[in-house]
Amino acid sequence: MLAELREEDDPWLVLVREGEGTRADLYELRIPARHAELSERVDMPAGKIHALRPVFRELGVVAALVFEAIEQGASSVATAHVRAHVSRAAAFEALELLEGWGLIERDATGRLIARPELLGEIAERVGAALVVGLLIERFRAERRAWIEHLSRHAVSAEWWAAVVRDGPPPDDELEPGILYAA
């Protein structure tokens, strides 16, 4: 899939370094020239852009977008729904959820205030931190198993091409020559 994406005219992905052995290909994500003008016109607030934080695996993406809009200065639902690019109804629903968990509060004037310091605590309470921890452990174990498999087998360039094209072998006990014999 990545190979197809990088072969497009004016691609989003550019191959920076080809993988070798256990090192994967290294890609650069870029804005294609056909979108450059539009990207320069988009008004993005300064600050950090987060990946989906663990707590929002359980509370939902809309809640994440509304929370970040408020965290970056949206002081009302009207402003938050515009900045988060969600409907007004969805923003109100997300705000109710966020206020229920204490992640958003209102000051004396009714202005919305984000409480990012509570994200970890709430993630623990809803079980999201455990889910993310288990995923990290699973990915590490899969990576270790794959590296162990590679260390037991001397592989050719043709074998690597087959892995890139077809995916990893289904059984790590099979020899590469058996898996992809022509």
C-alpha cells in the first residue's frame, strides 16, 4: 500500500530511506503541491497537536476535538464547534460528557476551561490507559517475534520483496525459500 501511495503523481508520502534488515522504510509525510495554496490559507492555532490521547479512545473522537478546541482557547460551545469542525449538537453532547468527567469546567463568567492535568487520571478510571498499555505490549511482542524470525533466517532480496508485497510469513517455522518458491 505504501509503495502505491508513494508512486502517485505529487504524492503525500515520499520514500526517504529504503529499509534493510530489521530497519523499515522511512517515509516523509508532506503536503502535495496541488494542496499547498490551500494549506497556507488554513488558519491553524499555534501550539501542540496531539495524537488521540488515551482517554479519548473511550470518550470518543468528537470529545477529543472539542476538548482540544477548548484547550486551545475556545471559550464557548459556539467557538468550540467551529474550531473542532463538528456540528453544534455534537459539540454540546461532547461538552456534556467532558463536563461530566471534570475535564471541562466553567469559570464565574461561563467561559469554558480545559483541565488537561486530569487526562491521565480519567484514562485510568475508564480503562483506556490499560488498553493502550496492552496494545503497546502486543506491538512490542510482535516486533520481537518478527526480529527473532528474521535473525533465524538468511533472506534474499526476492524474499524481502515478497514480504513487502504479500505480508509476513504465516508460520515463523517455515523457511523463506519454502514460502515464496516460484
